[in-house]
Amino acid sequence: MPIAVTTLRVLIDAPPDAGRAAEWALFDSENRVLQRGRDRPASWPAADRREAVIAAAHGRLATVIVPTLPPARASAAARFALEDQLADAPEASHVALSPQSTDGSVRAAIVADEWMRNFAAASKRGGIDWDRVLLESDLASAARGIWRWCAAAIGDPGFVRTDRGATIGVGPAQAEAPPSELVLALAGAGERAPASVRVDAAGASPALLAKAKTQTRTEFVAGTPWRWVDAPPPSFAGAIDLLAGAYGAAPRAHAVDFARLLRPALWIAAIALGVAIMASIGEWLWLRWQTASIDRELQSIAKTAVPDYAPETGNVTPAVALMRRERELKHRAGLVARDDFVPLLARAAPALATLPAGALRALAYGDGHLVLELQKVDAAQTSRIQHELQQAGLVAIAAPSASGARLRIGLD
């Protein structure tokens, strides 16, 4: 589902000021008007994007034809072609260009650089960040052969949008006659004169339309009073952005929802942790199953090899029962078992040789184990002997006694 994005558009007829009200409209992602009003900047509604619509009196549009070129060269060629259309020196005007069309035409939005500087400075002072800055006259498109005279009413200043993409600032109508600027433009249009002029202003009476036709020899027809808010979505989308060149500031920083940004990573981490836990549990269960299988196999072997082995009594483990059976069978064959007195003493001798003189009080052997009675010795020394016996493959268990310590040594 697409994310709903709201856009606040504000008509700017003077640089923004905290105490000056301005007309605004809030649009949804389909460019439908949700709310509209006229307020000071502090009372403007919140929106995902914010666009300034510069009143038509502060800028104009022009169109030039240049050869089809790469974007950078086409821009340079268009700026050169515009120089003879600028009233002042090129550096006194701020020019923003559209991409070149397939017919080679490039549209230009032109605003006095001083006015643009004042607008940018006032916006910065007021903490107002704009995502786009458009010309009001760029929202009024014209069909081929038709010019549009746009104003709230014929008695108000407005602008004319020609069918070639240019605009002309005009004053109010005078004595039921069209503005003098429009009359002069039609007289100088020559072969480019339109077939008709649509009057998109309130008060376009039949008398005015007839007088205008007589005066200019061009058909005048009544249209709909101009309101920038009612411009169609393609007009807003295709309007030239004045935030270019020296005014091409970084886009407004929106609040970042870190929780939303990190949510996928947190989900991945949680899934990875869950997989690791499940893998650890699986490995533990597999090892438990392996251990149980080995125990069952040892019990089966012990039952077969040791006639008197009874696992249900729990007296000895299968390994001990098999070791005892091995010793018994070796003794029957006249062989020495690993846990007999001599082999066991030989393996323990290197460690026992480190005992102090007189430390060994008694030595006994029984059931495959050596039992040593020791005089009282340092506990650290007893631990050291146990460690050395363990390295020799023996199990040594020490226990204190009334006269010192007892050490039991064996293979288990």
C-alpha cells in the first residue's frame, strides 16, 4: 500500500514574515485539497512536504529552442539564448530551467535575484524550510492556439499564459477593455497571435469580450476565474522548481522514526537469536541422544560379557563392570591387568616420588585401587600430586583423616 504523503502549498506574495498571513492549501498524495485557509506561519498545518507558490507578479516564464544536447550543455545553451530576453544583466535574474523537451524547447522560470535572496533569507529567519518553490503562473497551462488571461477578477492584476509557454504580467481591465499589456502583446505577436484568448477572471461580461475582440481582432471567450489551488495535478508535478543554482539548498530534514528504521534489523536479530537458540537446543538434544545410545550399547555389551551384571541394581556402571570382567579374564589367563598392584604403582610412582621423606605412612591395595595413608602435609602439595596423577591417566581422590590424609588412586 503506498504511503499517504501530504503537501502544504502556500501562496507567497511577499517574503515570509511571522506576523504576515498567507493563503495556504493542504493537499493529499493525489493532489486533492484537504484543507485551505489564510494564516500566519505559526498556524500553518503540519505536512510531509512544504512548497511555496510565488505569486505571478514576482516572476515570469519564457521558452527557448536550442539544439538537442546533453543536459548540461542544453542548460548552458538555454541560458545563453535567454540573455536577450532578460530586462537586466544576467546576474540580476535568478533562472531555473526545465529538462529539454523532444522538440528542443527548454522552459525557464525567471525571478529577480534580489527578490529571491530576500525570500530565502526571510524563510531562514522564520525557520521555514521549503521542499519546492514554484511560480503561480507555471500552474496555468495553455492549449495550442489559445492564450489565457488569468486573474481573480478582471479588476485585479493578473497574468497571461501564452500557448508557447511564456507569461506576461498584466494590470486590471480598464473601462470594459482588456489590460493594455495584453493588447500590446497581441499586436506584436504577428504570425504567433492566438486564435482566441480565454478570460479566466470573474466579471468577463459580453460587453468586455466584444470590445476586446474589436480592439485586438482576436476572439475573447469567458472562462473560469483563476484560482491556483484548482490547478490540475500535472501542472503541480511539471512546474519548474526555483530551488536551483545558488538556491538549491539541501532538502528539508524530516523527523526520522528510528524505531521504524530499526524494526527490520531488530526482527532479523530476533530471528537469528531464535535460530541460534533452537540450534543449541537441537545440538544438546542430539548429544543427549548420542550419550543415551552409547549407554545402551555399553549396557548391552556388559550384559553379554559380564554374566552377573545387573544394571537395575545400579551398583556399578557398565564401564566398571567391563573393566572388572577384563581383569578377571586376564587373571585367569595368567596375565597382568592394567589396574593390578604393580602396573598401577608403576604409573603412580613418578608423582608419589615427589612426596617429602616420611610423608607416606602406609600403602594398601584392593579392588583395583591403591590406598595411601599420608602424614599431615600441605594442602597445596596434595592438590599438586592429584594433578600429576590425573596427567598420568589416573583418578586420585584425597580425603582428610585423623592422622593426615588418605589418597585413593585407580583407573576409575
